Amino acid sequence: MPRTEIRWHGRGGQGAVTAAIIVAQAAIFEGKYAQAYPEFGAERRGAPVCAYSRVSDEPIYTRAPITKPDVVVVLDPTLSKDIYMKGLKSGGLLLINTKKSVDEVKKMVGRDDIKVATVDATSIALQTLGAPIVNTAMVGALVKVLPIVKLESVEKAISENFSGRIAEANIQAVRKAYESVVW
Amino acid sequence: MSMGEELPKYFEIPIAGTILEPGNTVKIPTGEWRAFRPIIDKEKCVRCLLCWAYCPDGAIIIVDQPYKTASGREYKFSVEIDYYHCKGCGICAQECPVKAIQMVEEVK
Amino acid sequence: MTEVKWKRLPLNSNYAVAYAVKDCDVDVVAAYPITPQTTVVEKISEFIANGELDAEMIHVESEHSALSAVVGAAAVGARVFTATASQGLELMHEILHIASGLRLPVVMTIAARALSAPISIWCDYGDVMNTRDTSWITLIASSAQEVYDTVIQAFKIAEDPRVLLPVMVAYDGYLMSHTYEPVYVAEDPTPIREFVPKNPKSRIVLDPEKPVTMGPIARPEWYYEIKYQQVEAMKRAYDVVKEVDAEFGKRFGRSYGVIETYKLEDADVAVLTYGGIFGTLREAIDAMRSSGLKVGGIRLRLFRPFPYREIVDAVKHLKLLIVADRAISYGARIAGPVAMEIMSVLYRESEKPEVMSVAVGIGQRTVTEQDFVELVKLGLKFLEEKRVPNETIYWGVRGVTYG
């Protein structure tokens, strides 16, 4: 597998950083190489935040921020597309939390050289977690569209980060999003 | 620049200048610094030992020597000064409640 | 010797520190939280709380107190640890000299962070470089794995009777402290503890049964000799650092050297830097090599004692050495602290490259592969035109252009 660079966009409190970490953890559990880090700053609930994951079969050395991502994951559809579309590679993937259709999103972002996937992660999160924390649902959707890591590895990573009922609810969110993502 | 040829070389000094021999300051004749010498009047002294408590150098010595004053008062011990270490600071004289310690100029 | 079994975990460098501290069975930890170091101590607290580490955690009101507390604990023979960054390291500064002057084997990690003012919580090495003359052995790691391994090595180096100096292990704040990556940690700490056995009897400690006075006043006829002992200890540390790293490699299969080189053998030009961005440099070198440029890389892993022998050997065949420093010595003509060091080391060498000093990543200004490509391009242009600047290039600062 060549190196996959993922940029996560959300707002403080939605768990974008944790999502980036879960993907890297899952990859590392599988023996792959991975890196995950937040865009560092004074994090505040509601403010736009950004996080990065890199996954590869080969060691990763660079610590430069990802400016030309293969994948952009948008946790909050109200974010400006000018922020999250920046640098997305031609042939890359945009995965977005929205009730809109794939075609509507394509039209909205004005790019026909990329793959678009949509999932209604907010509804899934409200159903499973009872709160609009969409990060784990977005991870579930991502690994369906782009199987860089296995679903089981994601579930293992979630069990490392959460415990008991919260872990179970998050695993439910992952599975539901895995089933319902469209592209 | 060169100082004290007779002093130990760097590798002869314990690490970090640590002093391995405890209590070695008793060897230093700090009594030589004294300008005024405390003299205890054994007649006036009531053996309260405030001087002993206040002395910053532990230079007040309790001597196992009974003493009877002219007025007939009997003490089981006496108080003396360790002149080898006493720096003559005068704290004992200042603190003595019965003014039994006089500071007398040293004549050398 | 117990055979080591590794588990591969996703850890950031802060957590890698905590695992190493646990595996070395540290006795006393005192620290004060400061971004981006905080999670080091949080994780250690967790290990103590869940019984994985039997240590005393002393809660203090400042970094000055944190280092003072571990200095006291080290003086009675405990294995001690603390961690800080930036202003916290500055507040410790006075005690940095006490720890080394008392020859106490304190181990401390630094999640390197820029200094105020203005306030920056982001990475550069201004804090670490400010401790240059404090007589601390200073190692700089470039991956979370190396952080784990180096903290273990640090205890062995510090406590070696030939050394008895404190050791600082630094790594990039955020760029490493908060970046998750795969790290092999020991499944069972026994082999690690065998590698760094505790032996407080091998040094003078405070003991009521055998009283000593530590840190007495030293008059002019004594002070100089006692400080010269530190000069000698640093010289010995140079060998001990290498010896411990080699022994670690033999025992556990990973070693790093005091400098690391990358594609240097046939290079005409090389970039030297330190910390996490060496990884970025590596990838830039791969890209430049594929376009035919003979470029190599050098990473400084040991800053104090300065590994002059390895540096001289590594660079003598080069035409140009670009030293990318992550700190500024204000008012110096060559203002990169490591560039300064390298130029002084090369002064008496007959075979030596031109040296170009560059400041990069100040206050975590982004450093990408492209930055290194452009820097090499600029350096080669200067070299060709025989005008390699005699002062530091402030790479990427708005309002100044070079060329």
C-alpha cells in the first residue's frame, strides 16, 4: 500500500483529533506504519480544528504538515469548503458528514476530479451515542470507502481509547456508518 | 594564577567538593577572630543556660564541677567558654538575664 | 539475563517517555505541568495509580521546586525523573547548575518549545540551547522510539560512576510530543531493569549513618578544581554515551550513535539538523537524490558533550555543509547555536567544507521537504558564486530575501 495522507476537519469537541489517532492506532495494530497528530494550537470547543493521519506499509519519516492530502474527512458540513478542499489531490477522496447526496456535494465543491462519499454521521452519533460526536462514525465510513485498515482493528483501537458502554456505543456508530456510507 | 601548591589536585578532591569527614569545623580555631572576650562571673551566674542556647557556635561549655557562691548558693555544675572556638560575638552577654557575662577587649 | 519481548504500541513521544520511566523503575518523580510536556507526567501518574510503577510523585508549585525536589531525592540515592519545557526549563535554570555541580544523576526530558515573549506554545529549541553551559549531558531524539530508548540509556549514562552528571533528553514539542507513531516497548520491564540496575552505593549519598556535607562553600583556592572535575566528567561522558548506546544496541537491537548520517558517503553537500525534522530532511534528500543531486543528511543526537570527532570525520569530504538550527543566539554573527559549535570545531581542520548557517522552524514555523530543497539550491548557488554568507540566514522570515 502506498502512503495515504488523510486530513481531518472538524470543530473543537467533535473528536477530529481522536479520529486521526484511531486510524493510526488501527494501522499500527495491523503492523503497518502510521502517524497521527493534531494541528497544534489552543483548542477551543466549536473552533475549526484539523488533524492529520498518515498510513503506509513503509516507515514514515516526514513531520511536515499534510498540504496535499489523498483524503479529506469533514466532520462538520458547516465548515467552509475553502478550508477543507485546499490541496486535495486530483483523484483523491472527500468524505463528508452530510444529509446531502454525492452529486449535490460534488456540485457544491465544484470538483469533478475527486471521489465524494457521504454519510449522515450526525444522525448516527445521536442514535448511538446520544450526542453529536461524529468522529468514530466518520472513521467507520472511511474504512469502508478506503480499506486502509480493517474494521476489527478500528474496533480494537476504540476499545483502547474508551471503555464500557461508551466503547460499545462508539463501535455501534462505526458499524452503522460503515454500512450506510455512500459514494 | 597558581594557588596553593600544597593543596590537593583536582582528582584528589572528593567529587563535587563533598566533605566526607563530618564535624570537621571543630578543627578551625575561630577563637582567633575574637576582638572581645566574654568573661563569666561564676558568682552572678544562675546557670539558666540561656547563653548555651543562644551561642551560634556551640562555644558555651557545661562543666561537671560543683560551685558554691559566697552567699552560700550551691550549683551542681559550672558554665565556661570554649575560647578555641568563641568568636566573641557577644550574643551570650546580650542575652544573659543577670548580666553575668562581661565583654572584655582582647589584648594580644 | 532475561530475554526481552516487545509489544508494538501507538504512542506519542510524551507517552514513550512515561513508558521508559516506568520500565526503569524510577523512585521519585516531581514535575510541574507545562504544555507540551503535560501528558508525560499524566501518564506516569496513571502508572503509579494502577500499580505498574512504585514511585513517589511529589506535587510541587513550580519547576524550580520540581527540580529541587528531585535533586534532594537524588542526593539520598533515589533514581529520579522530571520533565518540562520552555519557561519551565528557564525557571529551573538555577537548579540545573546545582544538579550538575552536585554531580547528581538526574534524568529530565524536554518537549522542546519556543520561549516567551511573545508567548508561543509551539516547538523550537530555544529552551534547550539556553542550557548549553549548565553541564548537563544533552541528547536530542528524532522519533518516539528513540525517545523511549534514549530515556533508558540516560539513566545508565547519568548513574555511571565515571560520569555522575544529569542528563537531558529533548525532542520536538508537538511535532513529536503529540504525534502518535509505532513504538516497541518492553512487554515486561525486567530486561530493561537488568540493563539499568540500581546501585546507589556506587556514589556518595546523604546517609545519617555515614554523614557528609554536599554543596559546601568553595573558596577561590578550591572552586576551580571542583569545576574542573566536571570538565573531565564531560570528557568521559563522551565515551560513556557511545558505550551505553552500543551496549543497548547489542542487548536490544537498536542503537543510534552520537550523530546519524543519511546518504552522506558520496554527497557533495549535506544538511545537518536535529530533532524530529530530520525525518522531513530524509524525505527531501530522497527527492533531491532522485533528481541527481548528491545530497546527504546529518543528525546531531548528542549536543553536550559535543561529538566533535564524529562531526569532523563526517563532513570533511563535503563541499558545503548547511546547518539548520532551530534556535537563535541573538547578537551572534553565526547565530545558530549548533552552526557556531561546528564552525569552531572545524577551524583547525585543513580539510573542511564551507558552512552555511540557517535558522529554521522558529516558533514552529512550518518546515517542509520543499524548504530543504530550496535551501540546498540556495546554498549551491552561493557556493558556486563563492559567497557563502558569513552570517546566519533567517529562512522564511517575511521581509528578508536571500539570493
